[in-house]
Amino acid sequence: MTRYLVMVKISIVVPIAPGRNAEVLKSLKNVNYNKKDYEIIIEEGLSASTNRNNGIRKAKGEIILLLDDDAYIDKDLLKNGERFLERYKDVDIVGGPQLTPKSDDWFAHVSGYAITSYFGTQDMSKRYKKGKLSFDAGNSITSAVCFVRKKVFEKIQFNPKLFPGEDPEFYYKAKKNGFKIAYSPELTIYHKRRNTLGGFLKQFYLYGKAKINTGYLSLLFFIPSLFVLYLVSLSFLAFIHKIFLIPLILYIVIAFGAGIYEAVKNKSILGLVLIPFFYACIHISYGVGFLVGIINKLVDN
């Protein structure tokens, strides 16, 4: 479904998989923005990257707003995005946080506390909570909510071969091409969290698996995989000497300390017990995925 209007300022591009509903349309009806100044382009297909690229090619606005199909947006999102890019004319891309909806169940909320913790997801945690304004973003924003000047797409596009991981690769390429990327806490959406353990584990396994192909790597991304290898060999190492148990003990102590902090901050009794468990789920599933990604890349080469 495509709607073209005269004098469009913002083109909203929403990729959608076959058979899904664009839930984001519900909240778009209530935006505090002149309806004549924006258009909505829904692109359906198996590849989110291809859908975005196709929608962007059809866009009439000089500002592209990328949204996920199952997001709920703040009513001032479009106005805040336009104002930000008008004020900071040297910024080419700006994104914001995707917060947990109040309507999500207990599992989604408690796992969300782990995701928003720095110990849980490091710099990625900025994607899921309101952080500080930054003009050196990239790993802290996603394509779930992102304003992009249309000129950016004259040089780069989303990689159809990547999912997930297509957005960090896109931002990496944008930086390499000299585009400036910012993070603003005022550009808020509400995005459903995974509500089952299987979905939660799969999410971070796929993040880890895709990371090796995104272009940007640092030693930090290898730590979960090293932790997984350590756990696999722990019984042998502990047989050699008990000193090899110290890293695991330190991890448990830090995980419970960070978990208690997040649980108290969010007033969650369940969090006192479950947040450390979710930390382990994040780190192990991401680490396994990263190892699989490395093996796949070596085999392909």
C-alpha cells in the first residue's frame, strides 16, 4: 500500500513480512503532524532490507523515517525528528530508543530490564532506554526508528543478504562514507519484546551470528564467545586446578550485583531472581551465535 501526497516532507517506510499486519499504522493515525506533510509506504516481502530499499526508491520526502511494522510511536515523533534535523544540519542520520510497551507481559518486562542494562548488552543497551544525546552513534540505534536524509541512499543501501545485522552494517557504511549519525532520546517508539524464552534466546543468537558480517568489530564482541568456550572447557580446567573457577564466580557475583541494581531501580521483585538468569541467556546465546558466524564465514571463504 502506497500513499503519495503533494509537498511531502517525511516519507515513512515500513517493511513487512508476508502475512503480517502493520500495527504501527494504529499509532501513526494519532501523530501530532500535518497529514499533508508525510506519506506512508508499506513494502511487503521476505527481505526487510529489500523492502526498505524498494520503499526508499518510491519516497518523495527529503527525510526518510524507517519504522518497524510492530512499533507504537510517540505522537510527537515526526515533529521531533524534523526539528532535530533542522537544528543539526550536519547530522545525516538520527535514531532513538525503542522502549518496552506497558502492555507487554511480565516476561517481556523483566527480560527488558536485562537488555537495558549496560552489563547485559553494553552499548546496545542505549537502543532500549532513554540515554543521553550523542553525535557519535551507530551501535546505539536501529532501523526500528531512524530518520535518514534521502541523500544518504544515493551512496549506500541496506544489504539484502543480511538479517538481522543489516542496520549495524548500514550505519557502519554510512560512517565510512562520511555521514554523521546521532542518537536522540526524544525520538521514542514502543517496541514489543520477545515474550518467550525461546524467542529471547533466538534473538541474541541471531545478533551474534550476524555480527561478523556487519563490518564493524571490536574485541568486546569476542568476549561472549570466549565466555562460552570457557564454560565448555570448565570441567576439564577445574579438574586441573580450582583456580579456573574464579572467572565463573566473578561473573556470578557481577551478574547478581547488576541484577539487584536493575531490579531495585525498576521496582521488580521478579527481577531480583530472573535478571541474572537473563544476563547469562544473552551472553551465552550471543556468544554461540558469534562462534557459528565465524565458522560460517571461514567455510564460505
